[in-house]
Amino acid sequence: MFSNWKRAGVKIALVLAVGIVFWWGCSGKKEMAGSGDAASKVYVAPGSYDEFYAFLSGGFSGQVAAYGLPSGRLLRVIPVFAVNPENGYGYSEETKGMFNSTHGFIPWDDSHHPELSKTDDVPDGRWLFINSNNTPRIARIDLSTFRTAEILEIPNSGGNHASPFATENTEYVVAATRFSVPIPDRDVPINSFKENFKGTLTFVKVDQTSGNMDIAFQILAPGFDYDLSHAGKGPSSGWFFFSTYNTEQAHTLLEINASQKDKDFILAVNWKKAEEYVKQGKAKDWDGEYYHNVFNESTQMAESNLKKGVKMLIPSECPGLLYLMPCPKSPHGADVDPSGEYIVGGGKLATVIPVFSFSKMQKAIEAKAFDGEVEGIPVLKYDEVIAGEVKEPGLGPLHTEFDGKGFAYTSHFVSSEIVKWKIGTWEVVDRMPAYYSIGHLMIPGGDSRQPWGKYVLAMNKITKDRYLPTGPELNQSAQLIDITGDKMKLLLDFPTVGEPHYAQGIAAELVTKHQKKIFDINENKHPHVTKSEKDARVERKGNEVRVYMTAARSHFSPDNIEGIKVGDVVYFHVTNLEQDWDIAHGFAIKGGDNAELLLMPGETLTYRWTPKKAGIYPFYCTDFCSALHQEMQGYIRVSAANANVPISFGTGK
Amino acid sequence: MKRQSRILIATASLLLIGLYFTPLWWIKLDAPQYPEGLGLYIWINQITGENPNDLQTINGLNHYIGMKHITPESIPELTLMPYIVGFLILSGLCITILNKRNWLAVWIGSFLIVLIAGLVDFYLWEYDYGHNLDPNAPIKVPGMTYQPPLIGTKQLLNMRTTSLPYIGGVLAGLSFLLGIVVWFREKRANISTKDTKNENVLVAH
């Protein structure tokens, strides 16, 4: 009997042990892609193209990363706000000017929100805009070359976060200051915040032919933090919506002090009205200096101009320009659905997702259903403008995109999930965990009138155990989810460049159709171009030496240079003579205190060099161009400052 | 000549006008790193790339094997050919208008000479480019020459080289064939009229 009990006890212990081990095993195991056919859904065969381009902001990398979806292949990192020694961007004489600002040469920034140019509120693949948050600027990338074509500084701003969202036909891109500051900036006590600190909303006009930007006008706004934004569309065309936080107007310990009110605001801007006011001459001339840097593709040179003065609209003098909609609590996203009727606020600390109705907002304005005002701006009654609330969505709702099939997808940072809900009934229909702590999400075209509602891409702030570890510093990650069915399906995740804050996606053919393969050398109007090897030469003027050099497979002309002296300032104007797709040449000199040049076919770039010591300096091609790439090299002889070595040069002599 | 024959000769002559507007020959180069291919068009008066920069690229690549630069200006035949073709067109039209059957054989004969001379000349240029190589070229493969085929495909190092008549070449061929056809028709017609004449003589007796 006893032995039976004993045997039973051993059995139970065994079962328990196995159970515990099994439980350990399970709990220790990571979540994997759920469905077996996930691999085939993201498989893009070698040599085949992805269906979509995804442009992810690089965050603190300052750049933009272009990926293919659904494969998640990194196609290219586009240098924008950070210098890029890899190709000499920000180092070559031609590109240095792109970094000019009223604070001098700025080698780094924090790039946040990519925005594709749009036609009729559908991405059109011409340009990609992106803001820099630290030193307020907007850049425009030309999608025929994937290069930064323009950088415009935003004056009277303390951190360009709610930017560069575009109107339906890219008439304007906007810039709203995240940090309120004295406008114009001046030396005041920080604790005079409420008295002296203001926000600004900047409307930047975009030329539809060249894409060139310039500041049309600014609106002086209450001293809040302006976070994100979207333009209206369809019925709400002509309006812009900005989320605000820190309406408490705290200037210290914001995590507590800016989280006191139950509701902050979504600021609605009637920009058509603003245009009218500007036309009527209601805008005041305010100070504000800003740099406008445009890369001239013809001369292949950044043109940098300091501009002065802006047109400023003061809301109290412009009735009907601004309205405040109370929004719980510290909202991040201000996202407009494809119909243009609904504006979704993503209250980071809210327990619901509020959805505002544009038509109700119009009625409330008409009926003057106001709940007081802030600095002369009417505050609309919450109940009069709300269409519905998504109840118990998750924790920390941030940002919403749409699939064009009647559903919305909201990222939730704290509960680390995407929540799918139905527009109209406001009911949650599905949830998908994010690994981990999702910030933004992106459906290609998901903020436009016509989303390509096939995938949602989660951009996650924390990566932890998702990939092979790389020490304490880990890349962030993106996560691709199939949204074609009722239930979201995780397909793929991949590491990202920098910290993507937001992304844009577009059907690939809209971008591929106007891709450039080379720069036509006949169109190259660079002042120091060398279009033929026989024109290669070295010229001295005082201590300034200019080397007019060509690169072609597999030699430089000239490749032997003598007569350079210590104390000279030497400019190597190197032209890649190739007109053959993807045949690039590089240029680097031993000891050069500069980054290399990478020259695309037909391009001229300049390497500035100040040799410090006499001797022989090899230089070579850094981009494996041909079978004899390794032979593509030369020598520069540097003589003492007082030497009598004449300038001489040649190739093959 | 019969009315039909005259029309055909006129057509044959007019077809040759196309040679001023479309290349005679097409040389296509495929290589592992050129999936999109490189191509050359040979016209009666010029050599061009299939894409705007192909000629420059091909010349650039050819310097590795020591091949001379293909510079259309240095090929005198390209200056001569438009006149020769012009002569064929005009003389063909003359034959039609003046209705000179006897000249037809001369026209076909000279056309044949132009065709053969053209092909031989083309072959010789190809031979020269393919064999007459710079002794200091970086790439020297013992026994290897780089003459492209006249018609057909040949692997030359990493380049698969295909040479084919292009629309202009086909037009020239068609024009020549039309000439031959007319010549045979006229010959037969000639014989049958002679026969009828003989019969008439017999009947008369």
C-alpha cells in the first residue's frame, strides 16, 4: 500500500517536473511569426522587385532609409541631415552648402517624419520631404535621384517636430515648433515661459515644377508643444490639424508638469483663410533669418542663401483662423481618415482614442459652441466635435493609419501592440503584439485618400532579444504585418537604420518610372568640370592649386602630379567621365583630412586638401569600378613650401 | 518592260530610301554585368549606340583588350555609302521612267557588287578591329582575337556578341530580291514574246 503511494507520489512529482520544465521552455520562447505561409508572402525572388518602396526616417541618424516591401530589403540610406563620409556628402565643396544654417555648419540632425509629395491626396513619387527636429529645417529629396535637393531652415521655431506634412496637392508643407521659445528669440528668464514663449506654425510653399520650397507665412500660436499634424482632405480640404501637448505650459520636469491636464488640444487651422488674410495684407512683417540651401543639379553645386523676414499672422487679429478641440491626453498623432471626415487623436496618456468629426466641428463653429478661449482662439466643446471614442483600445495610443477598407490601425506604445478598429462603430476588432514598444506605424498610402491597404509596418523602439545580440547598442526594428484578412498576420521583422519615427510607402512603379541612371555629362555645367581627358590639367594661382581631373575605367587623368607645396590649398575637381549605369569612381588621398568622394557617372565633385608635410602621397579609386580598379591609382609629390619644383602632371608619360 | 515590272523596280528603288532612316546592321553585346545589353547600330552614314552612351561605353571597355576606338569620322565608307545608295535609287527610278529593260541587268549587277563589296568591307573592318590590337593592352589572352561575327553569335571573353542585319539591311536585301524577280519575269516575258513572234511568222507563211 505504502509503496503504491510512494510510486504514485514519484509519478506526480515526475509529471509536475515535466510540466514545469515545459512551462519554462514555453515562457522562455519568443513569439514567432504566426502563420506557416509568412515566408512565401515576403519572398521576393532574387532579381525581382518589391511591390512597394518604404521610406523610413532615420531619427537620430539624420537620414532616410529606403526599404523594399514586402521583402524588408534595405535599398539605400539617403543622406539628408547628417554628413555622410561614405560619399562625401557634407565634405565635398559642392555639398557643404547644404548644411548651412543661421547657427553655422550643422553636421547632424534628428530626422523625423518623411512625407511624400501628393497629387489629389495620393502619393505621386516626385519628392520626399522630411523635417529635422533639432535645428528646425525641412529637406526635400528628389526621388529621381534619391538625393537631397534642398534644405530650408525654419525661423522662429524651437524644434521642428509637427512637420513636414503636406496638403492634398503639396501646395504647402508645414512646420510647427515642438519647443515653444521666445519669438523672436531673445535673452529672457526661462521661468517667464507663460509670458514670453510662443509656438509658430509655418506654411512652406512648394513650387509644383521645381519642387523648391519657401516660407509663405507663419502663424503665431500659443506657447504649447506642437507634436504631429495632418492636412484635411475631401470635405476637410483647406484645413490642417496639429496635436498639442504641454498646454500646461511647463518649462521644467515636463514628464510630470505637462501631464496634469485631462485634455490638451488638437489645433485646427483654416489655411485657406490664412491665405486670404495674407493676401489682404493682415500678416505682419516679422524678423526671422533662415538659410535656404538648394542643390543646383546643373552646376552640381549647393547654392546657399540667407533670407530675412517672414509674414506673421496673429490669431487674435484673424478671426476664424484657428480653433482648439479638446483632446485627451497629451496627444501625439493627429490623423485624418481617407474620407476626410474624421480626425483621430492619439492621446499618449489617454484611455480612449478620440475621433473628431469635421462636419460636427463645422456645425459647432457655426453655432459658436465654445468652451472659452485661449489667447483669443475659441475652444470648441468636446461633446460637440467628437464623433466617437474607441473604448479600452490599449495603453499609450500614438498614431493611426488607415487601410481604405473602413478600418483604422493605432499603435500603442505602452501595451506594445497595434489595435485595429472599425471606423463608425469605434469597436476594436483585432490586436497584434509589437516587439517591442511600437512608436509609429505605416500602411503604404495609409494617410492618403487611397491607401494600398495590404501591409502595416510597425516601427518599434525597443528590440531586445529579436535578433542576434550586438552588445548594449541595438538597432531598432520594423515589423511587417499582413492586413488583407480579418486578422492581422505577422510576416517579417527586420532591423532599421537609426530610429524610424514615421514612414511613407508608395507603389514602386510610381517611383521607378522616373529614375535617373546617370548624370548626362553634356548637361554638366559645373564651373570646374573636365569633360575630356585632354582637358585634364593642374593650375596654380598663388598658393591655390586646382587639379582638373577625370576618372574613367581604369585611370585618373592626370595620375602623376608634381609641384604641390606645403601650405597650398589644393582643390581636386574630379569628373567621372563614364556614362554607363552604376559605374562609379571614388577618390581618396593618403592623410587627407577629408572624406572620400564618390562620383556617379557624369558627376563632378571637389576634394579640398591642405598637405601638411613634404613627401609622396598616393591616391586611388575607392569604388571597385573595373577589372583594373586596383590599378586605378596615382601619386602626388608634395615639396617643401620654399621648394622650386614646377607644376607638372600627366598620365601614361 | 511590263507595267508591273516597272512598279516593282520603282518599289525596289524607293525601299532603299529607308536606309537613310534606319540602321543596316546591329551588333548586340551581352555580358554578365550588362543584363540590359549594349548595342551598336551601323548605318550607311554613321555608327551609333543602341542607347545614347553605348558607343562610348563599348569604346571604354574595348581599351582593355587594346581594340582601337570606333570613331565613325575615321571610316571613309560612311561618307561614301549615302552617295552609292543614292545612285542605286536614282538609277532604279530612271529605269522605271525611261522603261529601259536592258539597263536592268546593269542595275542588278551594280547592286550585287555594292552588296558584296559592302559585306567584304564590313568583314575587313571587323577583322581589323578584332586583330589589330594594341600590344600594350592590359588584357592579353594568347591566341585570342576579338573579331565579331558577320552574322551570328560569338562569345568574346565575357561578351556574347551577336551580329545581325537590321531593318535597313533587310530593306536592302528585299530591294535586291525584287530586282532579281523583275529580271526573271522580264526574261521570261521576253522569251514568250519572241515565241509568239515566231509563230506569227509561221502562220503568215
